[in-house]
Amino acid sequence: MLEQLLNRYCPDVKVVAKCASVLEALEIIKKQKPQVVFLDIEMPNYAGFEILNFFDKVTFEIIFVTAYNDYAIKAFEVSAVDYLLKPVDIDRLKEAVFKVKGKLQVQHQSKSFEVLQKTLEENEVNSIIVTEKGYHKAIQCSAIIALEAQESYTNIHTKNKVYLVSKNLKHFESIFSGDGRFFRCHKSWIIQLSHVVKYQKTQSEILMDMGIVVKLSKYRKEAFESELTNQSK
């Protein structure tokens, strides 16, 4: 009955298996690795809750489906997404599936961010893709002298050209987060330390390659001087 309801009212949910016991479900879950498991509570030999005891780490979402309403508190204690009573109400089923989708999307975004963050921490970015006047272009990071904020846009200064791209400076700050080559020296500037020509301390200015003069924020002065010291070692 539940499979029919899912096929009819939640067509984006693919049913991969049906099981008559916890032990049978255990084998299927380990093999199929589903994103969500609909569990009855009253099952032969083991209660539906007990399936969690067989996993060191639960990698799937759980929706309990039962004829008994006195297990609700227990269901949410084990972090179930939802608790549906038989006969299953169609609107409640749709709501439960919607909740699962929301949780999976958050998990996916979180995992994607973690992977990106780890990549940026462990590896230097070799190039960035920018869009200028409707065309995509790869800019080698080693060629970037500085990035300058222009309201919601950014000027990317290289030795050959200045690219005006439709991303703000914060966007590039996140890309270069953890990349020791680049330093946010001012609210309007990110510089590549290897292109520093001269530090004019009294004027709080940094002279870069190609004659670019960059302001140094008083709040970033100590950190910048520390970076310069590290660069010279």
C-alpha cells in the first residue's frame, strides 16, 4: 500500500526494496544504501527502532510508519524525520518526503562546502574562471597582481590586462581562503604577496608590480607585516 502511494503521489521517490523483517532490511540497506528508509515499528523478532543498533553510523533518513501512536516520542528520540500513522494520510506522506528532501539538500550543500574547503586548504588554486563581456576565460592565479573592489564588481589586475568581472571581492576572498599567496589588506583590495615591490609604512601603502598602489588598512597592518616577514624567510 505504501509503495503504491509513493509511486502515485511522490513519483521522485524510487522504491528499491520491500522487507518483512529488520534482519532482511538490514541486508538490503547495507547493499542498496538508500537515502531514506520507511520503517514499521511492530516487526517480527525486532522492533523497527532496533535496526539502529546494527549500524555504527546511520547514513540514511528514517520515516516511521505504524498503526500505533504511542511511539512518537521514541521515534523523534532516534532522530526520525517523521512519524506517520496508518492508514497513511496522503498530505502527511508528501510532507514527510518534503522534509527528507530538505535534509538531504542541506547535507549535500554541507558536504560540497567541506570538500571545497578541504581542497582549498590542501591545494593552491591554479586558475580561476571569470566571465567578462559574456565570455569565459581562465586566468592563471600566478599572473594575478591584485584584486580591487568596484562596488559589486571586481577588477582583476594582471601584468597584461585588467579584467572587470561581475563578482564582488568577497567571492574571491572565499576562493583564496587558506591560500597563503593572497592577502586581504583592505576592504577594497586583495593582493598577491609575491608581487609586492615596496611597503611604504608611513603612508600605509603597498607598491605592487605594474606600479599599482594599494591601501593598507590599519586593522590589517600587523598581519600584513607578519606575512611579509614570513615571505622573506
